[in-house]
Amino acid sequence: MAITFSRTPEGDIISDHHLIAQVLSEALTYIDFLKGKTLVIKLGGSTLEHQRGVLQDIVWLHALGAQPVLVHGGGPYINEWLTKLNLPTRFENGLRVTDAQTLEVVRMVLLGQVNQGLVLMASQVGGKAVGLSGTDGGMVRAHIADERLGFVGEIDEVDPAPVQAIINEGFIPIVAPLAQGPDGTCLNINADLVASHLSGALNAEKLIFLSNVAGICRSDGSLISELSEVDARKLIEEGVISGGMIPKVTACLDALAAVSRVHIVDGREDHVLLRELFTDQGAGTMIVRS
């Protein structure tokens, strides 16, 4: 077997064997720390096409002793089906206007297509997953947020018991962002909010948002690996965080009320979860509660 060599940034020459040992040594500390810890991972609709790689990382995390919980969106697929059925797609302040017909499509796509697709794919990469939504066991209870938005809910409370029961049985929970209304109706919920509230209810160690951006960057474009809640708000005030990044970072900051560490990483990158969680450098940005 041939051994190849490479140089470190400092110019030192190291072999593949040395590099492997170095990586494992670095990872073992993090693996030990995450054993038995709950990690809530939110897979956005814009990164669903990269779901196989994400699920492989989640299955490996589970095998290493962590307790991952996946919350998913499905916006692009919902839009696709609404177009096929000649139904209008409307948004107000980033929230989907959900009338009765749209709600049926949302339920069909989130539960029948995306959720069950993720469960089956998890089994294909060696994992055991159980799919559920916020309506199962009354896990997520909500009320109508605004009559103009239709069947869009604002979360009142989250009962983590159904998800915890699945974790205790050795399965990976995969959660669709729906909720039960006060009269037993189904309500459409923003997946970021479900992930955030569920993190708090489960007392999760970390909440990880898989997005379509690398993380938070400085004004010169370089990635910030870690920053505090206060520093993140300062970057927004200074305009360093701007445009479409503002709602992403705001969602992270809001989540800090429920969990002490929130990560934002690029879900399109190979094995991004493993690199973010098991290396010193990480792969995205971790925001810590001040």
C-alpha cells in the first residue's frame, strides 16, 4: 500500500496515516461529548435535494451515540404540486397563505412525499427512522396566527413525549412541520419555528439549521466560525449581515431562547454535519447564547 504525503499550512510534511490519526484524535473529544445528547437538525426545503448525504451523516451520528432529531420543510415540492394543480402560490411576510385547498396539498406533500421519502432513504443508508408530524399525539399545539394567512399556525406549546419515546426506542425521529389547532384542525407551521420550539422542549444540546449558505461571513467574505448572540446582533446593526441573511440569523437568535448553541451550515456540502460537529475548525457558524 502506497503512502501519500501532504503539507500542512505551516509547511510541515505529513503522511496519510498521520493525518488520519490526527483527524480521529480531534474527533474523539467531540464524539465523547455528544454521546447521549439530543441534536435537533432542521433541513430546509432549499437543501432537500442533498438529503441523502445529510441523512448519512445523521445515521452515523446516531451510531456514534448522539440522539439526532430531523425537522424538515418542503416548500419547493409544495410549490411544484400547487402549480400542477393550478392552485395559486401566495406569501405574506415569508409565510405561505394556506387556504383549505392549499392545506390539503401541504399535508399531502409534507407527510406523503417528503417525510416518508426521508424515512425510506434513512433505511437505505443504514438507519432506522420513524416519521411523524406535530399532529401526532398532539405534539405541537397552535392557534391561527392571522386570519389573512388561513390555516397557518402560531405555536402555543410542544409536548416532546412522542419524539422522546421514539428516541428511547433507538429510532431517529423525522418530523413534519404541522400542528394541531384548538378545534382539532391541522395547521401549517414554519419549520424553523417547529425546530426551535422542539429543541427547547427536548432540552437539546444544539440546534443546527441546514441552509443554502456557508454561515455568517465578515465584511471581507471570510467565514466566522463562532460568535456570541451580542456580536451577531451587532453585525446586523452594522450592515455586515444584510439582505436574505437577516431572517436566517434572526431565526438562529430567536432559537437561542430555547437552546444554548445554534449552528447555521451549508446543507449542500458533503458531510457538513460531521465537519461542523467533530472538527475544531467546523464548517459553518456557531452562535452561542450570551
